[in-house]
Amino acid sequence: MAAMTHALEVPVSAPSTVRPRLLAPGWPVVALFGGWPLWWALGVSWAVYILLAIPMAVSLLRRRRLVMPKGFGLWILFLLWMIVGVVALGAHAPGTDVGSLSGRTTAYAHRVGNFAAATILFLYICNLPPGALTMRRMARVLGWFFVVCVIGGMLGVLFPFGGFTSPAGMLLPHSITANSYVHDLVNPIFAQNMNVLGYSSPRPAAPFTYTNEWGANMSFLLPFFFVGWVLQGRPWQRVVAPFVLLVALVPIVVSLNRGLWLALALSAMYVAAWLTVQGRVWALQAPVAVLAVVALVFVATPLNTIVAERFAHGHSNGRRAYLARSALQGATASPIIGWGAPRNGQGTDASIAAGSSQSCSSCGAPDIGTHGLLYLIVFSHGIPAVALFCGFFATMWWRFRRYRQPFVVATGLLIALVFPEMTYYSLLSMPLYLVLAVIAVAWRQTRPDVTGQLPMPPLTPPRSANALS
């Protein structure tokens, strides 16, 4: 009964015969995040989630019982609510095109598969043996992933029209790669060239498909780069880390990604507030010094001009507002189970008639529910699904709020970022796997009944700033 106060335990199967392991426990997790540049270059990044979920699922089935955190039931209910939404795929949503049922079904199946694979990843990490995939190791792997994203960002800056056909793109038949979405997945590019400032400008995307995906992952990985390379890194990592951060400033600004800029500002505010509440005001000296150096570089270079021009050209504001209104209107029409999948709008903020043309390439009707995970969930699966999704992450944040371990604090920050970013980023694919993976690692490493160690001490408000020094 004592164990049940910390977690839920679910019987799975009889214990299996122990055999020597060729790979260390946790290898699929390291392969997913640490090997991401390889999957991207091979053109299989879209499938690697499912492929690596297979050995993780097999490992789970071999266990006598599964452990999972309290609050995970909310996530299970969310998944079940998604499955119920399949009955709405054939319904016509007001204000949308009739569209193709087969297309909606494919999109629905792909999304459910992604969430299922992410759930398997979460449970797999929660049930790893003691000593496997520690917080320190995970932070270093994610720190390396951040470095890869910085390198990819610089490739987008230096070679804005760079790209190549992946091996998957060479092997797949033309009938499949002719689809624009599949074509983008198997033909990696370094940057998306978009008319944001009134002229074509490169926006870094590598090692991902889209620049917004790059921005979301940069904001999610940065806290763990600090933990794994700056705070707990090897000597050479601590030396290299400041230079990585300075280089990262270039693609971050050149990306013209206001969502990323906002996420970084919110991250700085979160850390400052956390340190202040815990009486560690003195610890703000290092972050303030870093910000001062960044500000100096920003002011002394042309980067400040790029930022000013970006805020002066908010070309996407109207479209995002249109999509948000349409998604909320669709949710009002079907508030319980939604419509199963996004729909093509009948018009846009730019034109009352759907369809693009040579004179107005931006007049095409975008999919309602694609500009932000919040709108995707509320439109496709209804208001209860949003409540369950947010409830799960709020529960996890509440659990970690009182721990002082750097990895756990970074996990709390990442969970907090989910709420604002889900209003303008899709957060599907890698961001979803990232947040679930770090939650599982932090939860497992703070459970004495799983790790066999003494529980980590929760934070108690110090009486003075010197109490924690």
C-alpha cells in the first residue's frame, strides 16, 4: 500500500526469463533524441517515432506490472476522448469545405498514432530499472540535441537555399513523394524562404521540416542545455557552452520567429521568479550577466534591425486570428467530441473565396485547427479533451514545483511553456515526445520506491537568502 501512495501499478504479464541484453536499458530514448540528425538526413524522421515505439512496447509487455504517476489517468482519458472523435470524421463542420473523408481519416490516424507512440515512450521511461537513463544523462543527450539544432539553424542562415534528397526520398515511389507534405518530409531543407519582411528571407528549419518546429524545439531544449552542459557538463562542455549560446543567437533572431522569442522571454521570467520565490536572488547574477552579454551583441550587430522589421511586418496576425475564430466557432458547434480532424476553411482573412492564385498565393484556405495545438484539440476533439490535456500537464507541474534539482526545475519550466506555446505552435511530433520524456525521467528519479534511493528533498522556503548558499 505504501507504493500505491506514490504511483499507480498495473499488472501486465507474467515475468519473463532474464536474458543478457545487447543494448543498455533506455537505448530507444537515446537513439530518438541523440540520433535525430541521422533520422532527419535519412528522411525517416516521420517514421522513427513509431519504429522505436515497437521495442519499447515489447519491453513494457514483458514486465509483470507497470508503474505510472498519479494524474496519468487524465492522459488516458484524453486518448480515449480522441478515439471517440472518429465518429465525427464524416460530419460536415459549418463554414468548411466538404473535403475528403479519406484525407481526414489519414490525418486522424497519423495523429492518434503519434499520441500513442508518445504514450509508450512515457510509460517505457517510467518503468526503466534504477540507474538507467538518469537525469544527468538525459540532460546531456538533450544538450547535444540543442547543439544539433543550433548547427542546423546556422546552416539555414549560411545556406538558405540548401537541401538534398534523402535516401527515403530516392527509394519511395513518385506517386507517394508527389504529395507536398511527404515531399517536404523526405527532401530536407536548411531553411524556409518566406516573404515575411516584404521580401524573401530565410528562416532556419534544419534539422526539422518547418521553421516553427525548429523554434518550438529550440525553446524546449535550451533549459536542458543549461542543465546538461553548463551546470552539470564535463569540463570541455562548460567551456564550449557560452560559445554555443552566442552562436545560437544568430539563427534565433534570423528565424523571425516571434513565438520562439516570446518563449525565451517567458523562460527567463520563469527562472527569475522561481529563484526569487526560493530566496535565491543572489543566483540571478549569472543569468543577468549572460543576458547583458547577449544584449550587447544584439545592439552592436544588425540583429536588432531584423527584430524591429519583424515586429513591423505582422503579416500572419490576421490569418492566425481568422483560424482561431474559426476553430472556436467549430468547437461551439460541436463542443463535446469536436469534428475528429481539421477542416479546410471556406475563406480566409485575405479573401472571402477559397483558393490561391498567382496574384494572391496567400489566399488559399488554410486548415482550421492547424495553427496551434490548442485549436487543433478543441476543434477536433472538443472542450473536454482540452480540459483533460491541460489537466494532465498542470498535475505534473504541481508535482515538481517544490523540488530544487536542476533537471526537475527545467522540467517544470518546460511544462509551463506548453500552455502558451500550444496557442501558436502545433507541438506535435518532437515537442510532444520531448515534454513527455522529461516528465517521465523527472518523475522516475524522484520516486524512492522505484529508484531504491532516499527521496529527493522538496523545497522549503528559506528564511533568508543565505539559507541556500
